[in-house]
Amino acid sequence: MDIELGNGSQHSVGDVVVFADVRYEISGNIWTKKKAFPRGDKQVILDNACGALRAGRLTFILGPSGAGKTSLLKILAGRKKRGVKGSIQGVGKNTVLVAQHANLVDALTVQETLQFAAALKLPEISRLERNNTIERISNQLGIKDVSHTRASRLSGGERKKLTIACELLTDPHIMLLDEPTSGLDSVSSMSVAKALQAVVKSGRTVACVIHQPSSQLFTSADDIILLAFGRTLYAGAIEDIPSVLKKAGLVCPQFYNMADYLIEIASSKNKDSFAILENQARLYASEMRKICDNENGLQNEKSLDISNDAETLLKTNTTLVTNYSASDCQQLKALLWRGYKGALRDVHLTQIRLVTHFLVALLLGALYKGAGAEAHRMTTNTGCLFFFLLFVFFSNAMPTIQNFPVESTVVLQEHLNKWYSLRTYCASKILVDLPVQLLCATVFVLPAWYLTSQPLELYRMSLAWVICALTTILAQNFGLVIGAACGVKLGMFVIPAANIPMLMFSGFFIPYHEIPYYLRPFAVISYFRYAFDAFLLTVYGFERPNLPCHKDFCFYKNPNYYLDFLGLSKNFSNDVIVLLVWIIVLEISLICVLKYRVYKACR
């Protein structure tokens, strides 16, 4: 990437951002399916785009679909670096990007969401000062009346305002918003626009991509940037549009929405008009750069700091966010608070899950009543114990697929806006999920163990609980990794498909010594094999005496002979160690998947 950086300038609260000759292109690869974009070719998204974002003025970025609006916004925010060339001036470290979709934790109220954001963004001030800041911003954006409403019950416009309010807590110099009015009706769109105007009045630099605004919404802007086929056709004040269009021989019809007319112009391919308009946009960007350069002479010290931050942001190929407002301990405390709030209120993932574990334990007890205490039912009891593991694994892996893809999107957005590190988030996720996982294992294994007449010895019950708890933790971590990597639809298929080989080589369907040598490596890595081995050893190992036989003949009375027949390793500590290693591997995999998604988001 080749980015030429100028010195940033400070104007009011916000920063003046000037960009010129910005070119962004992406290369095809073996996964590209579009015929118009064959492998090895390059697709130009932005082609010498130019313009300026001024402090204290609301800027709308317009253009037809595919014009490069969102790409330009991400480049200005430092989210796109690969394949980018050009000159960007005035990019500061205090820049936030608000995504198109309002990603929020639905279980929290508006007040709680803002308190969480304030704990991470304003860690040095007192609780009273934080509450005053939250109240001021809530009033400024018009969400004070819904402060005790959960995010899941907010309207689209209120969700957008809440997302903006969270980012305002850091008092950012530059706010970039990607289609903040998409999916909203005209009234809600104007409500969001008025909230942005209130932000602009405080002196910040605010720019947002708008898709086909109404005439009323269009006139709420101060400046307009019009893109077409990756090129800038207009950049400047909204009141100057008619005069610039007139120079290109274009006149907006009377009583016609100017925004619609601009998009019609951008959708056409009138080369003569385009050349004139592009020249006017370049002149505007050049004039704005001169103004910035003059201001730099007066504010050299401040502008130097901004320039250094911009250089750090735009030179690297990946975003390595390190300058968080809160320390690791403050981040962990806030994340634990939010996590426990969400877990207690999550009906599906916590409450129903616990009830289901208990009900299945009762059903299992009714079906396998007495199976663990009789010699002639050893094989039946083996199926019962294997079902223990099956239920514990899939009942904890599958629900995670439904919730975590949405949560991971929230996490990535907050991480990219410098709320907290991924390492701290993963640590908090472990601590938040652990009580629920242990409670699920307890609610299931204790009643099921008693009702199926397994040996009621404290150390055996404790070992069985440990195996179920480890399987539960492993299952949920597996679901988190697949959910973060694949999403809901693909994840619902991947989890069962990936675990079929693990089940095949668990030792339940075929003893280890009967598995062909060339397939035994699959048995070595099967976590079901080690969990099943430890479970059977807990029930029938550790020198358990002969079981009573209530039939004329029992093939196995001595539990040790039965374990030998199954070909189990009889090494409980080794089984536990392998399960712990799998859990650690999955935790590391989760961090790697999230980091890769951050990398992909910033390419």
C-alpha cells in the first residue's frame, strides 16, 4: 500500500479530513465466482476519489450502489489498507466508525449499554461524572425516555441512536457512519439526522453514507460528496450544488428531489459532464488542503501528533489496536458485568437449557432404571453412559450456534473501535460461561446418576461430575469456535458433521483393538473416546466388586473383565489431561478465529 500522509489539522472539536487521488482495488482469487471478475484480474473500487470532511458540518456521501461509498468510509476510518493508494490528510487517532447494522447486546437496557460503554471509554472519571455524561448524551440524542428499555425492544431508529451514543462517550473527533438511516421510515430517518446535527453542533466532524435520501433528509446536510463508479463527481457545500451542475450543463428540474437527481447523474455515463464535475471536485479538495496547510502552521504541535497517529493507522496491513482507554482489569470487570447480566436474562441459552438438562435426566432415569447395578445389563448401561456424553455435548454445543455469531459481530465492532482487546474478551467469556456450564453438568448428572442406579460412592460421583463438566465446557467452546468461524446456517451443519468421526472412533461402536491400524490416529484425537473411557472407568473400574446377577446366566459379573473386553486404557488421569488439552486448543482457536476476522475486516 502506498499512502502519502499530510499533517492533520485541528478545527473546533473535530478534525478536517482531506483526501485526494484515493485509489482502491482488489485482486481476484480462486474463490472469485463472478464472471466479470475472473481470477487474477483487478477490480477498481475507488478511482482517484477526492473530497473533504469539515468540522462542525454534517457531510452526506451519496452515490448509486457499487459507487464505493462504504469502501471510502472504511479507508478513512483505517479499516481498509490493502490495495489502497492516495493522499489522506487529517486522520486522527480519535476516529470511530459506526457500522450499518446496529449491533447491540439485546439483553441489556439502554442505560446499562451506556454504562458498559462508559466503564470502558471513561475509566478514569468518577461514577457520578459518568452518569452525568450518559444523561447529557441521552438527552442530546433523544433516547432518555427509553433508558430502561432493553435493546431487543427498541425501534430501528432508537437502536441506531444508541449505537451512536455509545461511540460519543469518548468524545471522538471524527464520526463516520455507514447508512445510519437504512431500513428506517422517513420520520425515524429524520430523527437520526437531527441527532447527528446535534453532534455536529458540538464541533465534531461527522460523515455518513446515505442511500437515496428524501428531500427533507437531504437538506439536513451541510456538505455533500457524490461518488460514481469510484470517482468523485461533487464535493462541497450543499448550497453550491446548482452552480457546479450548471457549469457541467446540468440543471435539476423544478420540484425535483436534488438527491434523486444527483444519483441519476452518477448512474449515467456522460463523459463530458463527468470530466467537468470531477475537475471541480479536485479543485475543492485542493482548496481545502491549502486551508489545512495554513492552519497547520498555527497548530503545528497538535497536528504533528495527529499525523503520527494517522501514519501508524494507515501504514500497517492489519489493525493492531493497543491504545485502549481502560486497563485490562477494567476491561475484564466491565465485560464480566455485562456477561453475567446477559446470562441471567437469556431465557434460551441459560434458563431453558437448565430445565432441559433436568427433564432429560428424569427421562433417562425412567428408561434405564436399575441398569447400573445389575450384571446382566452391563451392555445396556454402557449405552446409557454413552448417551450421557452425547446429550451433554450436543445440548451445549448447538445452542451456542444460535447466539454467538451475533455476539461475535458485536465484539468485533467494539474491538475495532478500541473498546477492549480480544484476549480480555475471551477470558471474560470463559469466566461468564463457567458457572452455567458447571450448573448444567450438576443438574443433569446427579439425578441421572442416582435414577439409573450407578454406584452411589462419593468419589465415583465426583469423577463422573468432572467428566460431564469437562465435556460441557469442551462442547460450548467447540460451538463458540464454529459459530465465530461459520455463522448460524453453516455452523448448524458443521457441528454434527465434524463430530461424526469423533463418535465413530469413540470405542462405543467398535473396540479400539478392532480398528484398522491406518485409522487409529482418528481414535487418538477423538475426545469422545477419552470421555467415554473415563466414564466407564468411573462406573466399572477402581476395583469395583462383582455385580449381582438376577438371570440364569450373566456373561460378565466382574467389571474388570468387561473393561478388558472393551479394550479401554484404564488411565483416568490421561483421559482428563486430553480433555483439558482439547479445551485449551479450542480456546486458542477462538482467539485465532476472532483475530482472523479482524484481519479480514481491515484488508
